[in-house]
Amino acid sequence: MRGNQRKLDIRNGCIDLSHGSGGRAMAQLISGLFHEAFGNEWLALGNDQSAFDVGAGRMVMTTDGYVISPLFFPGGNIGSLAVHGTVNDIAMAGARPLYLSASFIIEEGFRFSDLKTIAESMGEAARSAGVHIITGDTKVVEHGKADGLFISTAGVGVVPDGLELSAENARVGDRVLISGTLGDHGIAIMSKRQNLAFETEIVSDSAALHDLVLKMVEAGGQGIRLMRDPTRGGLAATLNEIARRSDLGFRLQEEAIPVKPGVAAACELLGLDPLHVANEGKLVAIVSPQVVNAVLAAMRAHPLGSDAADVGEAIADDHHFVQMATSFGGDCIVDWLSGDQLPRIC
């Protein structure tokens, strides 16, 4: 009983199994840490669910899980990443994100101070994105049964009537736009994981992209065929997925793809290709040639798209390959999903 009655010792305390038992200790954890970090009118009601109003348009919903290691990295942590990733999945439909849920699986012994930092990062990321975390759940597992902390999220948003972004919309001649430099997030994570130090610190690009998407839709309308955020597998996996779903291929211009020098150097050191490395604050858009200049200008006028580039085009290809054209002449055809690289066609 005594353990259930003590207050949270944020500075020195740790999670124990009582914080997932449904009793007073769990109530203290939720009210004294999560509600303070996320505080809003929906959470204040203390229900197991939240009712909310939505505007005109179609509903969009997504769900995701975050199991990243390390939990803290240059430019963010698992909490801010969970918000940004969920918001971006909604935004890729051209939707305005509205509400999120968050479920926490916490390992016994996890420090309150770290949990508070992560929750505060989530709250700040949500407020900056203009969304609310309105419901959630907390579970505690025995020591050794989880890697510190797992977060599962769901999000809902509204997409305007008449806007439908889908790979089936892509056409031969459409342009491939990316919103900025590739590989920043993945290399920031790997450098921290491997305890690598570089001359200039590589910082994650984790960010909420819905405002950038809004500006793009205003500029390009239905000339925007689809958008994706190139997370796991990077640009390579993303374009291969789009190629299969659109029944097309893509030809990219290697020299047009922006990569920061530090990221390129780190990839060379680690034996990686920046096109395979995860991103958390970048998007890929397939747009019609009629609106490409307007959309690219809108992207470059936004802080999260200042390095946006037109990197290639959609082509007719029964094999759905993604080709890389280089300044040396010829194309290197790459099946990036399987990792098989075919001979250069000269």
C-alpha cells in the first residue's frame, strides 16, 4: 500500500509495476506526468475515450508504433518522433491532422525524468503542429521485457473534398520532387547508436510536414498525384513501392538529389547509400509537369522545403524499375527493394 501512496519522484524515481496496475500509482503517473505534458480539455475529462468534432471533408486515420534505439538522438527523441511521424502519415493524404492518441509500454525501472522529458517533447511537438493528444493508455512490463519505452500512436485528420492523392494517379512524364536533403535522420540515429563523432553534428530532420503540404496543395491542386514520407528504406524503398502501385518506373538524376556533405561522408564511412537511409522530415511528391514549377516554388518558399529539388520523372516501364541516370552517361537500373543492381546500360 505504501508504494501506491507515494508521490512521483521525478528527479530520482523510476517506473515500477504498480504504475501499470490501474491503481493510485498509475493515476498519479497519468495525472502528474502525462496530463501535465499534454494537457487539454479532452484529457481533463478523464474518460477512456474522447469525442471530437470534425469539419467538412473525408476523414483520414493512421496508426504507427515507435521502438527506436536510442530513445534520445540529436534533434529529438522518441516522443517528438512519434508525433511528427503520425502527423506526417496523415499529411501525405493532403489532410489536416486534428487529434492523436498515444499508448505507452514502459519497462520497469525506466526513469521518471526521462519519461517526463519524452512526454514534454510530445506535448510541445503536438502544440507546434496544432494537434491535440486526446486519449491514450499506459502499460508497464517487467524489467527486460521491453527496450525502455515503446510508443504506439493513432491519428485522425480531414482531407478536403475533391482531393485524392494516390499512386494510381501517377502518369508517364510526371516529375519527382523531394522536399530536401536525404539521410539526415537515419545518420543522426546511427551515429548516436554507434557512438560516432563527426566534425559537424548531424541532426535529425524530424518535423511535422502538414503546413508544407498545405502550401503545395494550394499551388498544385489536383496536379499533385501523390505524396509519401520516405521513412524506413528511404527514397529508394518509397519509389519502388510507388513504381509497383502506379504500374510505372522512375528515372532519377543522381546529381540533382540533395545530400548534405556530412551525411554523404558518414554514409561512405558506414558503407551506406543515402537513398536507402530513413528520413523523418522529408517528403516525396509525384506531380504533373504542368504544375511542377508552381509546386517547387511553394516548397522552396517554406522553411521545411528550402532545399526542395526536382530529381526525376515517371517513365513507362513494365518491370517497374527505378533507374539512376548519372553524368557519366547511361543508366544504372536498380531494384532497390531487393538490393540487386543490374549492369549499367550505356
